[in-house]
Amino acid sequence: MNTKIYSVDGKEAGSIDLPTSVFEVSWNADLVHGVVLMMQANARAGTASTKGRGDVSGGGKKPWKQKGTGRARHGSTRSPIWVGGGAAHGPKSEKDYSSKINKKVKAKALATVLSKKFADTEMIFVNALTLAETKTALAKTAIKALATGTGKTDLATKRKNAALVVIPTRDEAVEMSFRNFGNIEVVQAKDINPVDLLTYKYVIVANPADTLSILEKRIAPVAATANVK
């Protein structure tokens, strides 16, 4: 499996062989859906909390006697129907939404989404995403050049979730230059996951040789034990 590589100015700069264990995995919607749901659940802070009628201070005295007033009977002013009363069926901070994701399942979901992105021609491989200095203007120029050179014009015009830039290791100049873009996110290869890949339309892979090597190691547990297809 071979694909084109582009330079940062949008020109073709050769080609690269892609590992089949990463980019030739058949689509499995149920697998990806399950992993995405679990990852989103694990990302929940679980800090939302309300006070029930037993947690609100006051309300120890019966508002009025049970009978003879002509009014409805009440036992406490801390009832949920009273102003200042407790919340009925509200969230509690002690609830844990997290769930365990099997390492091999997560790795296969990652390979599945990467394969889908590649099959849908939504991946762009850049030989070296290097910027002369930390400057948003240079990053914007690079994106426009890639959009023109690859024929994916909406890469430069899409206002939300345009691209996920994957770099092999920490690059402060690239990260800082793209930080002002609300529609582009920069992430290291060791940190990408199915949720991020599905959030953004395009995936820009910088320094493909190094980046793909890291991805192969992450997906190795699946490739070594089973046929990922």
C-alpha cells in the first residue's frame, strides 16, 4: 500500500509505503461505537452534584399543623416543591461513569478508524511540518498550501473541526503556531485516539516515517495476536 507525500508548501515530495496492520483494517461500526462511548464516559468528570431534601439545612419544624388550616399538609419546608428545598433526583458527585477498555480492543478501534480515514481520502501525509518560527501566519500559509496542493480546498475553509495534525514528538513551534486555530488541533502520535480522529474531518500526518512507526507499536498487540481484518 503506497500513498503520496507532500511538502509543507503543498507540492508532491515522494511516496511512502503504509503498514497494512494500521491502514487495511475492515470497518467495524459496533467496535468503534462501543470504544467511543466508553472513552467519552471515562472523560466525564462526574463533579455535578445537587443536595437532596436530606442534605439541605433547616426544615426540622413542621410548617403548620396537619389538619384544620385548609391548606395542603406538609412535613418540611425542605421538600423539593418548596423554594429553597432540596433537588429531586438530581446528580450526585459520587457516581462513577468510567469503564474499563480492553487494550487490544482500543488498539483495534484506533486502526479501524485510521483505515477508514485513509479509505475516505481524508489523510494527508507531509514529509516535514517545520516552521521557521512560532507564528500563526506561517501555519495558516502551510494549511492553505496543503489544501491547494492536495485538492482538498475545504481544509482551508472549513470553520469547525477541519483537521487533526499528528506529529511524532513534541514540537513547540508547531503547537504554538496552531494554537490560535479553533478548527485545528495538534496532537502527538502517542496520544491520538478514535474520538479525536472522528471529531476532525482531515488528519494531517507529519514526518510519516516516525509517526507511522509509533502507530505500529501502539497497534502491535492486535496485529501480533490476530488477523486485524
